Amino acid sequence: MCGIIGIIGNIDDAKRHAIKNMLHSQIHRGPDGHRILKTKNSLLGFSRLKIIDFDNRSMQPMVSEDEQYVLVFNGEIYNFKKLKAKIGNKYKFITSSDTEVLLAMLILYGLDSLKDINGMFSFCFYDVKKNTYTLVRDRFGQKPLYYASDKNSFYFASEIKSLLAAGIKNDANFSAISDYLHRGKIDCSEQTFFKNIIQLEPGSYVQVKNSKIQCKNKWYNVEDKSKINLPKNIKERNLYINNTLTSVCEEHLNSDTDIGVKLSGGLDSSTMLASMEKNKKYLSNSCFSVDFGSSFSEKDWIQDAASYFGKNSIISSYSINDFLNDFDRMIYTHEGTLGGLMNCAFENIYRNANDYNIKVLLDGTGLDEAFGGYRIHHLIFLNRIYKFKRDIFDLHMKYYSDKWKIKPDQIMMDLNNLDKNNSYVQDGSSFNQEAYTTEYLKSFDKPHIHSELDNLQNISDHLINYIVCSKIPKNTRIKDRQSMSYSTELRMPFLDHRIIELGLSIEENNYFEGGLTKSIIRSVMKNKLPEGVRLGQKRSIQAPQGDWLRSKDVSKMVLDLIGSVSFKQRGVFEVKKITDNFNDFLKIGAKNSFHIWQWINLEKFFQTFIDKTISNTSILQNIEYVSLNKNFK
């Protein structure tokens, strides 16, 4: 786990200065060592966070023994021990790292080897003879990779701020900003909020030669995967699913340092613990959680789960003052907008993990998206029942009403509005930013390639959209930046492709049995979890975001932002309408506060990244300089 950077093309003194600035800008990703490798036409940089094989022999960029191949890699290959055994004597290993296994796989089998690799990764593989650089990103984008270019050089990095530190212009991309404001879409294409910076999409690779992109392709696409033929017998089906969860989670325990768990009061992280029960000796005794108190407290569920597995529950509170103190820094950390208040609260989890010297944390992301965990999933399922199976609609209406505490009249309004609006958030509510944006911004608006309500052949089509566009891409960016800002590796076992593909193979009528979300997972976990945790329904709202936005101190911050000169001069917002709306929000409240969250996040992003130039002057003293043939500096 680390940070990677590179400059490909004409290498001069200015580029040598730029690569140091790039390395310095993401030192948090790897505080345990720094190296810059010079080749004939590139500079490749690496910041190391030691997780597997602490010896310096595993330092990167890693060069093959014959100096014909170079790898600089960010991530973890979870099945590297099995792959190493498969390779056998076809390659002479000198380390016990997953990095060298990946290098060997690429040398022996090329990009075809990617189908056999289980992990989270982004990397650059340099073939010296062919003079080609291949940049690759994992299936669901758990690890980031960005690139940019100028007249004679190609740049890549794990974080956008490194590209800005190299001198890439920070012009705003109003097309991506329009997509975010009008559809709530972010991170779900190659576009970023920066006009000159491209995101390598999940499951994709690009090949670069002579500082120019030669080709760009997808190597993995979940939409193309055949469904798994699950056993019809419930007992056999549950056993198959349980064995898959256990096998995947076991692989995610490969580490030479202590592993902790992010534990919520919900089903997902508890299922993760249950799936690791036979290998619990590899986990630390500590689980890390956050709590808002009041009606949003999940403390009882958290403590039940921790106690059930004999873990020490470390619960930190997150306050309004914490949020106000963290907000500016988080925008810089995340290089874009924040997902919501719950994401902000995770700051305290990483702080606590650092205090306990935990470098690896496990996170339960993935089950909600692949097995139908959010209210919007349930609403779309109900909509399909209403359209195609009217004879059982009343029963499912009652299930939905009972579980989400929503009256039938409101449910019917939601169903009637569903086909008219594809800008729904995960709690099932909608928003309409078009009333608050200028004609200038609307001129950048265009139909998005993903629209989760356009294709409803079955519920799995909608879940796929959530995985490739609506939720996971944004989630992986936020989780990567936040965890790595504390030099902590975050692993998400349930984003493994075997589990995602499993969830998408379920028969439609099995997603919400008895009105329960993720009903199959709840069935699989019977007698493996406390009943309160196993059957506890997911909250549609898990953090007091609306309440906090109306609080004295936070509302003052909002008013300061939307009343600022810069906000008025953006040419993006209808400022008077926004001010009136927020004043109404303060007086009477609203079902959804996401649109307000968008305003303040976007304005703070502009103030942080667009209104001023981000530059770094490297102060790193311990950079190791090496070359394919001689030392340099």
C-alpha cells in the first residue's frame, strides 16, 4: 500500500524538480520510504507504507533481475501466496512480497494475468524493450490512478494534488460539475472536477509510448459477467454463499502488521467479522466505531456485535465542533466533494486506529450495493411489483411501509415520481438542483451514460448501476483518500468481484424476502450473529446531517459560504433562490438536505483548488535516487 507517481517523456531539470514535488504532496500515502527511479525516458516515484515484507528488498519501483521490466504498484494482491505457488520455478523470487508476485505474473502472462488476480490495485508496468508503460486499475476502482499530459510529457499519480504539484493547470471542469449538481453523479466516468486531469476508470488500462496514449481498454466489466447458478435448495444456497464470504475474507487477512475492523451497528461489518471467525487470530482485539449520540446512536448494536465476537469496542463520538474543525481539511484530502456527514465522522475512526498503531482496517462496503441494502433499491423493487405483479403488491406495500415507517399515501407518491426523476439518493428521496443553477451551468448539461432508472429489466440492472456509477466510485475515492491521509490501509473484502458477482446472481424475488433488505445475507447469518444485529433494519438516514445544517454554528458556516463574494461570482448558482431556500430550510426543515450539502461542498472545493494554485516545494530529505544503470540525483 502506498502512493505512486510518474513522468514519462523528456526528462530535464524541471521534471526532476516536479517529481520531487509530486512525491512530497502524497507523503501521507507512504511515510515508510521514498524512491525515485530514472529510466531512459521517465521518472517513476514511490512512497511506501509497509504492510507485507518490511525488508527493503521489496521497495519500489521494483526492477526485474534482467532490468527489462519495472513495476510501481499501489495496493494489495490478496491471493499472492496462491499465485506464487502456481508460478513455481518459472520465476526466481527474491522477496516475500505481493509486489514481486504481480511483477512475475505480468512478465510471464501479460495483461491476461489480471483475471487471476484478487486484490485492490493501480500500477504502472514498464516494458523496457518495447518502451511501453501500461497503467492499470482494479475491477471496482478501490485504488485510484489519475493522469494528465502537456506538450512533451505524460504524468500519472495516485492523487490529483500530485499532478497539480507538477504544474498541471487547475481549470475547473464544468461538465463534471454540472453532472454532480444536476444528477448527483461524481467519479463515475473518466472526468474529474479538473478539466486537464483524467481518471483511469475501474477495470481499465491505458498503454503509453513516447509520452502518448496508444490505446485505452476495459479489462473487466461486471455487466458482461455471466450469472452464477446458485443452488435452488435454500440450505445448499446459503452454504455456498457462506463459503464464498469466508474464503474471500480469509484472503484479506494476509498482512505482516496488525489488522483492525471498522465496526458499525449494522449487518455488513458484523457479517465480515462472522466470516473471519475461524481466522480471528489474525485480527487485533480492537474494533473501531463512531457514534453521533441521540436518536442516531447505534452504540447498542455496535457493543452487541463486538461482545459477540469477543472484541474490544472503541467508540468515539463525533460532534458539530469536530465537523467544523475537519471540513476544510477534508475537502483538500478528498480532492472533491464529501459523501455526507457519516463519511466525515469516520475521521475519528482513523485517528483512533493510529493511536492503537493499527495500519490496516477492514470495511464492510459492498453488501449493500450487491445484495440490495438501500431504501432506493427496495423502492425500485416495489415499483416493479406494482407494474408487473399487481396481485402481490398489497403484501409488499405493507412490508415496505412497516420496515421504513412510511405511510402508504407517501409511498404511492414516491412510486408515481420514480419514473420521472432519476436523481434519487439512497434514502429514496429526490432533489432538484436545476432550480438553483444558472443557464451557463445548464449549458454543460448532457445525458449521462448511466441512468439507474432507465433500464429496469430486473433489479440487478439497477444494482449494477449503483456499483459502476451511483455509489461505489464515489465511495472508493472517499475511503481511499480519508484512510490514506492517516497512512492507514483500508480493505473492503465485500468489494471482491466474487462477492459482487454472487450478489448480482440472486433471483429477483429473493432480494427483499419478508420486506427485509439483504434478506439472503440475513438468512446466511442465522445463528452466526446476535439477532438484533442480524435482523436490524438499515436506517434510511444514519447521520444527523439535516439537524446539524440547521444548528447555529453550521448554519452560520453555510450562510457565510453562500453569501460570499466568490459564490456569487461563480456563474454557477442562482444565489437569491439558494439563500431563500436555505432560510426556509432553517424555519421548516426538509426531507432531504443533499442539495445544501452540494452547495457548501462545491464552494469549498472551488476555494481550495480553483481559486488558488496548489504547489509544493519538496522538503523530503530521505529520497532514494536510483537508475536502471547508475545512481543519479
